[in-house]
Amino acid sequence: KASVMDGTQFEDELSSGNDDSSEAKTMLEKLQEDRKSLPIYRYREELLKAIQDHQVLVIVGETGSGKTTQIPQYLHEAGYTKAGKIACTQPRRVAAMSVAARVSQEMGVKLGHEVGYSIRFEDCTSEKTVLKYMTDGMLLREFLGEPDLASYSVVMVDEAHERTLSTDILFGLVKDIARFRKDLKLLISSATLDAEKFSDYFDSAPIFKIPGRRYPVEIHFTTAPEADYIDAAIVTVLQIHVTQPLGDILVFLTGQEEIETVDEILKHRIKGLGTKIAELIICPIYANLPTELQAKIFEPTPEGARKVVLATNIAETSLTIDGIKYVVDPGFCKIKSYNPRTGMESLLVNPISKASAEQRAGRSGRTGPGKCFRLYTKYNYDHDLEENSVPEIQRTNLANVVLTLKSLGIHDLVNFDFMDPPPSEALLKALEQLFALNALNSRGELTKTGRRMAEFPLDPMLSKMIVASDKYKCSDEIISIAAMLSVGNSIFYRPKDKQVHADNARLNFHTGNVGDHIALLNVYNSWKETNYSTQWCYENYIQVRSMKRARDIRDQLEGLLERVEIELTSNGNDLDTIKKAITSGFFHHSAKLQKNGSYRTVKNPQTVYIHPNSGLAQVLPRWVIYHELVLTTKEFMRQVTELKPEWLVEIAPHYYQLKDVDDSGAKKLPRGTGRAAL
Ligand code: ADP
Ligand code: MG
């Protein structure tokens, strides 16, 4: 399996003793020394000069050279923060948090004071903050309150090569304000070499290259394709662990679930290896991982042990973990894909691009020669991988962005200065969707509903559901549901050895087949009744951390309700009105039961299934709406609620006609589908 070992021996750097008097030094002094050893340090003066001389500068440097942590500090030291804050955007919230934490340490200040971060639903900044790390999406939202970004002296769009949707939109907006704010400095930084494209877009802005140091990396391919890349990854990690010199391992997986699986199996198998083998410390890292655990990946590996980091794409360029000597690359990542014709969006596991494969391999050669084990064949690499990934703007639902741009007063979207324009079909679809949601009128102008929706940092369907709850007098319930949905799929805890107990506990919240949305509401309310008890969470297999996050989000949504002048109202137990409010946002996501137990989406028919974790998976109501689609073995609907078809026509008359919801034959249910009595 994964026969990629060649027995080459490496110089064992990790065990070489460190004989200077570093113990005597304070932590701060040590960090200052670390700063000086980064590749970027030698170019400090030159870089500051270039920034002084040019309004826009494209900066290119290998991952780990110090761009993200150092450049904002250099600018601060050079006095730029006297004129305003420095924003540094990151595509991922984990990166924003972790980098801000590091920089606050390096500056010897408390996180949230001079150095802070801002991510959706979490603002860790204060009056004092001058270096603000933030997700690109948050800076985009700041335009709503401050269209010229007057409080900033520098904007650094970092990780530009990731080309996230928000980064691409930011490009257009910052390019525009730079024209009339001559005092604003704009830095576009990237880890890859296609800087020309950025330079061209920003009117031939100069490119500043930070030469990186990189040790040779040996690349190994598998000789035959792997049927199961998870299994192959586990075997490869164990092979490295028992046959290769010490040095940490970085494994690229596609998401939290995969990481948890590999974590569990590795722990199990390592026990079987006996005590002669060096200790293997497993460190997962993904977006929803609690902050305390995130810090663990940066802790130095104890002498004689080996660390294996199980990471999502986040470790490709956003985070640099020192000491990685081996990379295991299964060659996949999870990406959002969108079909503008049907308006369907789904998360898919896809092969990575060659550019990504190179970045991943590079992670092993930072501190010494490295090895990268690709769990695919050379042929596969040469013939099947694309050169570069498709920018998100060309494969995603644009409704959110269109709503934001409209709120910024940008109406002519077709002529917006996109670096790579989205397919016009996708733009049209977004306009159509916003029109159906009543966020835009027939002339494409923002309506009052649309203006209210734009206040919420949520997808338009969720914000519409909240705004609609005003009409149904159930905003109290709806923001709890919205908060629970925003936490993601980490509410219920399902340990492998207690699955039956966990599933039974979960079903308690579904009594009466109320559907997944109401079940989430039940969880939230029950927890609230126990006065937010941790013990209660344990007893009910609920993740307390996710609940706390939901409470946080809910508090913020409550604040936003006030801002858009929607009263907090509760309608007690009238579930139908709650479901109608949900339908007001999610009517696009309706599906009807078929004879074989599958579902067909009502508009743009496609076959989908209720996710096995849904409370309605055994119930199979005739009509449902769903929160999202995920494609694993099948196209599954996640978070499903029963619906009365006439609501569709009542709530979205310009989207559904009577014929769409023609329910003739409703009485003749197929045998065995056991419709629940509601
Ligand atoms: P770049 O942005 O060029 O990829 P960074 O500024 O992110 O580089 O990283 C520079 C160095 O800072 C890394 O090599 C790493 O040693 C250190 N570093 C960055 N973030 C952290 C962190 N959260 N904890 C510990 N060290 C970190
Ligand atoms: Mg960086």
C-alpha cells in the first residue's frame, strides 16, 4: 500500500541539541530573534521604501516568509498607524485568529488591544486596535458602514492567490477607492508566482518579490491509483512514522469529518504498534476547531516525539507550521460548486490543481529537505489535474455578493471591474433569486426588505427568513434557528462507541416529527431552560461549545433585529407560522417525495435524498424544504422540514404557480413510506 518509501536517511535535525542560553532569554526577546530570522527581514527597508514610493504594491513570497505576520508590524513601526488602522485580510477565519494571536505575542500586547481580529460574529478588537486581521468577508462588510474606509491607512489583501469570492470583490472596491484616496496604501500579497495578473489588474502596480529559502523536496507518487485515499493516508502516516527519521508530518484532508475519522483510526492503530515506537502526537486543524486546540499545532514537538498535523486546505498557504518534514497529499479538497442553470449549490470533494499540489509539497521543505507523498500516480498528476483552481467567483452563488454590492450603491454589476468576471448566467440567477426573495424590485433596485436583509451577515435566504419572521410574529424563535444553523453541523455529538445513545438523545428533540429546524429550536430552548447548563449538554450529547457559539450568534442577531426595527416576538407553540417564516427564506429549496423514497426538487427537477442524520429520514413527508445540499454518496438534503405545498404559492407567488404544487394523488401514498401524523 502506498509503496513510496525509499529508505533515504535524513540528517536528524530535530534531535540536535540547542546549546545557547536561550532559556535565560525572555519570551519576548526570543520572539524578536525569531522575527529577524524570517526571510522577509532582510528586505524590511527595501519593502518599506517601495511601499512609500507606490500606492499599490503586489508582494510575492513563499509561504512562511513572514508576509502576514511581519508586514503589518513593519508598517506600524514605520508610523503608518498614526494615520489610521492597518487591515490585513485572510480568506479563512482560523488564519485571521491565529495570525493575530501570534502578532500580539510578538508585540507583547494583549490580543484585542493593539492587535486584534474580526471574523463573522466575533469581533476581537477595541478602540486601541491598529493592526486588524480580518476575514476578507468582514472587510467587505465594513464598506457598508464606511464606504471609503476612512479609518484605514493601509489595506493588505493577503492570500490574494486564493481568489475567494470576497477577495475578488474587494479587489474591485479597493481599486476604486484608491483612486480618490491617494493617502491609502494598498498591498496585494500572494504566495504564488502568478503576480503578473494582479499587477496587470492594478494598473501595472510594481511587484516586490521576497526570495524564499526552500530546501529540496523529494516527490513520491503511488504506483497505482488508491481506491480509498483516507486509508492510504493513514497507512502512509504509519509507514513514515515507523521507517523515517523524526520530523513532523502534515496530512491534507478535505474537512472536519475526514479529519476526525483519521484522528480516531490513527489513535487506535498507534496503540497496536507497541511501546518501542516514538510517540505520535496527533493535531487536527480545521475551521470549527476550538481556539485552544488550534494553538496546539504550533507547540514545539517534544524531543523524541513526532507530530502529525491533520489539516484542511488551511495549511496549504494560510498557516505555516514549523518543523514539517513530510507531507502526505491525497490530492483532494472540498470546494463549493454551483450550477447557475438550476441554482443548486453543493460542497464537493474535488481533485486539487497542480498549483495546489506544488504548494502542499513545499510545506515539507521549509526548515530542511523534505518529502512529499502524493497518494496519486504521476500519470494522474500529469493528465488529470488542472493547472490552477477556478476562482470562486466563477463557481458560486452570487446572491450574497449582489445584495452587498447593491447596498453599496453599485447597480451596474455587468460593468463592475472584476478581475475575472463571473458567468453572466450566474449574475442573472442571483438577480432573479433576490427578486424572488423580494430583496430587489423589478427594476433591480433594493427594496426595504432587501435593505433590511443586507444588515445581516448571512446568506440572503437566512436573512430573508429573519426579516419575514416579523410578519409571522416569531422573530424570537427564528433567530434561534438561524443561529443554530449558522453554527454548522457540530451541534450533536456522536462518538463512535456511543452512537446508539447519541442517536436516541437526538431523537428526543424530534418528538412529533417536527423537522430539523424545530428540533434545533428545541435544543436551544431546552438548554436555555437549564440556564445554559454544561452538564445538560453532556447528558444530551450536545456539543457545549457549539451551543455557546450559537448563543453568541443569537445575541448578535438580536442586536441586528433592533437595528432594522423588527420587534422580538414569540408566538409560543404555533409551529406552522415558524415554518412559514422559514419557507419565506428557503422556498427555492423545496422538494417533493417520489414513489421510491427519493425526492425531486420542485423547480429545476433533480433527485435528492433526506440526509440519514435528519429526524425526518424515516418519516419521508410528502413535501419538504431543506437548508442545504451536500453531495457524498448521493445528493443529500441537510436540515429538512415538512411543508404544506400551498404555502409555496402563498409565500412566493411570483416563483411558484399552482401547477408546481399540484398535489393530486396526495392521498395515494406509496406503501411503507409511513407518513407521520402531525
Ligand atoms: P507568510 O504570510 O509569508 O506565509 P507568516 O507571516 O504567516 O508567513 O509566518 C511567518 C512565521 O511566523 C512562520 O514561519 C511561523 O514560524 C510563525 N507563525 C505564524 N503564525 C504563527 C502562530 N499562530 N503561532 C506560532 N508561530 C506562527
Ligand atoms: Mg500568510
